[in-house]
Amino acid sequence: MKRKLSNGSRFRHPTLERAQEVDNVVPFASLQAKLNKSKSSNSGSAVHWFRTKDLRAEDNVGLTAAAKRAEKHGSSLFTIFVFNSEELRSHGVGNNRNAFMLQGLKALKEQLKKQGIPLAVKSCKSTKETVDIIGDFMKETGSFTLFANFEYEYDEIMRDIQVVDRLQENDMDFQLLHDQTILEPGSLTTSTHSPRKVFTPFWNDWVPAVNKLDLSLLPVPKQPGTSVDEKFFNSKDEADIFDTKLDTSLEKLWPAGHDSGIEKLNHFIDKKIDRYGNERSTPAKDCVSRLSPYFALGFISAREALVAIKERKDVKSFGTSTNGVDSWVRELAFREFYRQMVAVVCPHIVMNVPMSLKLNNVEFVDVESKEGKDSWDRWVSGTTGYPFVDAGMRQLNSEGYMHNRLRMNVASYLKMTMLLDYRLGANYFANHLLDWDCCNNMFGWDPSLTVFNPVLQAEKCDPAGNYIRKWIPELRNVFGKAIFDPYHRMQPKEFEKLGYPAPQERQKDLQDCKKRALERYKRAYGKIKQEEQ
């Protein structure tokens, strides 16, 4: 949708009235209603439409359903992926993440070809072109049923509504299935049948519901029909699309595709998960899974993760573990919670509007002002003068990844200590993280009254300073508590020798920054209250 600039923001977003209207309508429900009117086809080939969140052949709900439909009618199975550069650009997605995605897509294409299943790769620059490409491909392949897996964000839902309309005009069927989550968004509700909006009750319901499920994994399908014309195995767009390359250093850190994801998953379960509960907030400890890029693009599924845990750790049920298993599974549940919130509670959050509409009125420091420019430049380059924040940003810029504890700290520093618009940080993450996930990212950046003190956080989560020293070589010879706040804890002459920056004048007093931020955030709440009276 076209989003107007409001309140001087550089980010396009709807008015608050429009955001509230979107929540009241619930686009996800509108899409489901249209799908329910589709007529199931009893003939023709079937197509599975891969999107950017299900790039695997293993345990893929939509792909499996398409294969079964084709087999039932003795017809062929086709698959397609549409690389919409404008859609990704509008989300702020960067080149490295696109390259990582496309490497995984290329591996998927080769895997499917061995199964006799063609994967057509097309490119375009608009939603309209995407809809046209899908419609034309259905006709070209003689298919009457399109399968895909749900995407829950607003723009993606509106695109799918257009696809439904196009297919129904041509007596074709569109079937969407739930693949990103173990449980369908909206299925966990309160006693009054409204969706869960708080995580702890959601988790308390999620665990027993998952324990009741048969988590058997779906196999890679084979071509159920006769051999497919060779022309469907290649398209003219592919050479240019697959020419996008991931930085060499990142390629070594993040080998793309399902097999690499499963290898990392098994290594984590075998070697690290038992320590995860106690050490997950300590970035210097190598105990996190680093699987988020593989989940974000659907290289591996959440079901595969749970099955692997059950098999490799002999877990009978979740919610009863005393080691790190439940701590990590809880993070998978958080991922599902965010999707429930986006799908059926507050879809506006992925439209650059805070979950609490009141906080859209926070008076942020203008990033074009002298203070704002200096703050932004320091934040993105990891030179704020606070080592814990700077180490996190330098890890992000180097690896396309950041430990979750640091994500919370650098986000708090930008939106609370610097008082810059949170959307600046959310967009920077989208542009640099290989594991960018729209739902997770927007909830992680959503404004709140929580303020992290980067000095206290460093003392608590990096007590030996090893994480800081790894990413900030200027401080490699600083020991003791000085490493957490060298500007305030070292003699001026000794500090100057480090070659490490002092904090901005405005940020030297963290308590004063906290007070300023809370005053502005609370003022935003009050402004709305006055307007409503």
C-alpha cells in the first residue's frame, strides 16, 4: 500500500486512524474469507509457489500438498519463485541477505531437479507484476490449483488477495497452508475466545498443545506425473538473479540451504543446548544456535527442530526440561507468538507504526540535526563510546549477525539514550542482518519504556570483558571494570592513548538520558490522552 509520510518521519506509514482500521478489519481474516470461496479443481497440474520463508523441499506443507494433488489427478507438479526486488527493498532488505537467500534457492532448485520437479525463477519489481507472473505461469503449465504457504505480514497478505482474485477470474484455485509455525496463528485463545496477546499465557497454552501433536516430518516429494518439458527447468531471469554474491567472509560463516541448517541444528543440540539456559545471555560463551538465518528463510522448519531435539536428547515432552532445551524451545514459541500478533492482533506493527499507537507521537531527535547525525554515525559504526553497544554493532557489520542480548542493548541505546526514531534502527537491521525477519524485527524494535544501561549490562553479561575485547581491539589491553566504561573509569591521559572515542556530550550521563527519554515517551502517552478527552 502507499504510505504517507506523517509527523516529519522519513519512513512511510499510514495515519493512526488507518492503522487502527487495519487492526479492526484483520487482513488475514479477509484473505481467509476469500480463500474459502475458492473452488477446488479436479483437473490439471499443480503449482507450488515458494516464497521467501519456505525455501526447502523437506517438511514443506505447501509443497507436499501440491505434490499430493498432482499425484491424485495423475498430473505434473511445477514450482515457482518470484524475486520481487521492490518488495524486498520496501522492507529494507540488504544485498547480503538477498544473496544468502538466493544461494539457498539455487541449492533448492538443483535438489528439486533431481526429483524431476522444475523450479522456475522469475524476477519483477512490483506486486502487480508478481500477480501477472503467477497467473501467466498457471496458464503456461496447464495448472488449475496453486499452493503456497501463508505469509502473515500486511503487504504480503494484500498481494495474496490480489492473486486469489486473479485466479478466481480464471476458474483457478489458490490454497494457502500454515508452514511457518507449529500451531496456526490465532489458535491459542483466552476463555473468551480472543487471541492470546501476552507471551507467558501463550507459552503456557503452546506447550501442552504442541505435546499433543504428531510431529512426523514430511518427506521430499518426487515428480508424480510424467516427465516435464525441459523449458520449465530454466528461465531467462535466472542467470542475472543467481549472479548476486554473498561476501566471501560471510559465505564461510553462513553456508546457505537446508543441509547446512540441519548440520548446524544437530551440532547445537549435541554440543550446546544443555548450556543454553544458563549461558544464553553471555555473548562471549559459544552456546547459542546461530540458526536464526535458517529459520528466517525457511531453510529449516520449526518442526524439524523439535523432532531433532526429541530424537537427539530423548525428550518425551516439552515444558518439563531442567536443562537448556525448554529455554531454547521457548524462543521458537516467541517466534510463533509474534506471528500470531501480526496475523490477528496488531497487523499494523509491520507498517512502521508502534504496537501502542500512542507512542507514534514520541518526539525523537531529528536525525538530520547536528546531534542526530553524530548519534547515527556513531551508532552504525560502533563508536558510541560505550563498549558493549559498540561491540554489538561491530559484530553486526562484520558477520551480518548479532547476539540477541546485544540486539536489545543497541536498540535501547538508539531509541532511548540517543532518542533517535526506532524505525531507523529497524531499517538498519533489515539491511544488515542475514536473519532479518519482519515480525521478529518490528517487535524487537517496538518502542517501550524499558531502558538498558549498557555499562551495567556489560558487567552482568560480559563479566570478563571477552566479548568486548573480541570486537573492539582498541580495548584489548584494558582489564578490570574499566573495560565496561573506559571514559569514566580511566584517567584522561590513559584513556586518550586507547584511540577509542569518548561518548557524545549528551550521552555522557546515562541517567540524564534515561530521564529525558522517559519524559518524552510519557509525554506521548499524555498527548493522546488529552486528544481523546
